[in-house]
Amino acid sequence: MENSLLRYIHYIPILTTFISALFAISILTRFTTKKGAFYLLWWGIGVAVYGLGTLVESYHTLMGWSELNFKLWYIFGALLGGAPLAIGSIYLLLGKKVGHASVIILTVTVSILSLFVFLSPIKTELIDPNVLNSNVLGWQDIRKVSPFINGLAAIFLIGGAIYSALNYRKKPEMRNRYIGNIYIAIGAILPGIGGGFSRAGFTEALYIGEFIGILLIWYGYVYCRREGVVADVVLET
């Protein structure tokens, strides 16, 4: 019974991918109505990247382990992760100049690391056909860099949501923004917690964290825009 339940959990990324696609379309559609709103562009890209990460997880569930799919999973999940979403927050919090610079730095860094990922050999003896695990990457030094990218992304994405919530806490007329950003902050934290469990061998926790996380972020996004009031810091302005 327990093994059967765990097997079903491996199909959750399929639903997460579908939700991410709808969410990304919603944000990017709004971007088309607001010229120069680069934060919306990057939040839309960020949600799309989130969905691409769960898409390769879905492929793994349906088709099994493959080297190409594993490396795409590592790039979308470990290297990019929440970084594009964080770029959106940087645009909003620090302006276009810093935002443009951040895009260049992220693009160059991820491009170089992605090349290393594709060139890296695979430790075939460590492959578990049922699990995507970064331990099989031959060049393990690559894994030493991704925490810095993810850490900085968390500072701006999660920190931006917390900052926004605190900023509106004492403003009754902005209560929707306060509550919405709390949901967004929690939603942004959950995939990271799931990732920690995944590194410990509990991949199912990652799938659950990603699913609940994107639901909370979308709910927070919608909540921030209730009654025609538009969110400020995290996913809308």
C-alpha cells in the first residue's frame, strides 16, 4: 500500500507542470499590457522555468531515466531554480539598471555551468532508474556553485515577499497584499524544503513541495489583486 502511494506521488509533477503553464500564461499576458514591466516578464519566465523543471520530472516518471533528461532536470532545477523569479523581484525592488545587470550575470553563469553539465560524464554505477539524483553527475564541483545561485535567488524572492508583507501589515486598506505575500513567501519556501528532503533520498517530498508551492504562489498572486488592488513587490504591480 505504501509503495503504491509513493508511486502515485511520482505523477504529481505532471499536474504541477500544467498549473505552471497556466500561471505563466496569466503573468505573461499581463506583461503584454504593461510596456517596460520587465519584472512581469521575468516572473512569467520564472514560472515557465519552474514548469520545465517539473516537465522533465514528468518525463522521467512516464519514460524512465535518461542522461539527457537528467541533465535538463539539473539545469532547470538546481541551476536555474527560482533565479528567474528572483530577477523579477530585482527589477521591481532595485530598478531596471540593476535588473539588466543581473540578467547578464545570470545568463553568463548558467550558460557556462550548463555547458559543464552537458560535458560532464555520468557515474553509471550510481544511477537509480526510479530517482533523479544529482549524485550521478561526474563533475561534482558543479554542485558547489548551485547553492550560491539558489541562495541569492531565495534572498530576493522569499525576502521580497516577506518585505512586502511587513510593509503592508500596518495598512488595513492593504490587507490583501499583506496576506497574499505571506502565501507567496510560504509557497516559495516549500520547494527548497522539498529539495532538502530529495537530497536525503526522499524525492517524493520534492514533488509534493513543488506542487503545493506553485499553488500557494498563484493563490497569493490572485489574493494580492483582489478587489482591483494590484500586488506590489512579489508577483504583480
